Amino acid sequence: MTLGKFISHKRKEMQMTQEELANVLHVSKSAVAKWETDGGIPDRDNLKKLAREMRVSVDELHRIIDKNGNKDGGINITEDVIATLELYGYQIKRPGEFWWVGFFIFYNLRE
């Protein structure tokens, strides 16, 4: 079961609409809809509020996220966003990339 399906199931079990859950969590209805359709994952603060409201632990929510391969917290940045950030001088480290330059700089600073 994905986190979205879990949230949807628990919300319905609690006999709440998306709008009612959104109001309790102080988020938009579209945020709840996005989570329930696996379009995103709640941030840390919203995960805590969600866990409290649904009477589950944050660890349980994290296990659901991890089980479905979303160990990056649901962050999904498009290539357009990356290109824009790089245009402004940011260096983007993609998953699985290893930067040798940083390692050697760190190593030389320690000597």
C-alpha cells in the first residue's frame, strides 16, 4: 500500500472529507488530494500532524514511504528546475553521483 492509499483509507475510516482533513491539518484540500494520489509526500511537519490526527506513529508513515521506494522524501525536481538552479551557480548532486573534487578538498583540509 502506498502512502497515498493509506492516507485515503484512514481518512475515509475516520469519516472525513479531504476538505475536513485539510482544515484540521491547516493545509489546502489540494494538498491532501495530491498526497492521496501519490503526487507528493507531506513534509516533516505535515507528516507529524497527519500521524497525530490518524493516530499512527510517524515511524509507521516512514515505513510505508520506504517500502514504496520513496527514500528521498518525495522530492522530485525536473531537469528544467535543475538547469535554472545551475544557471544561478548552484551545483546539483544527482542521486548516485560522487564528487571526487569535494573528497580531495576535504582530504587536503585535514592535513
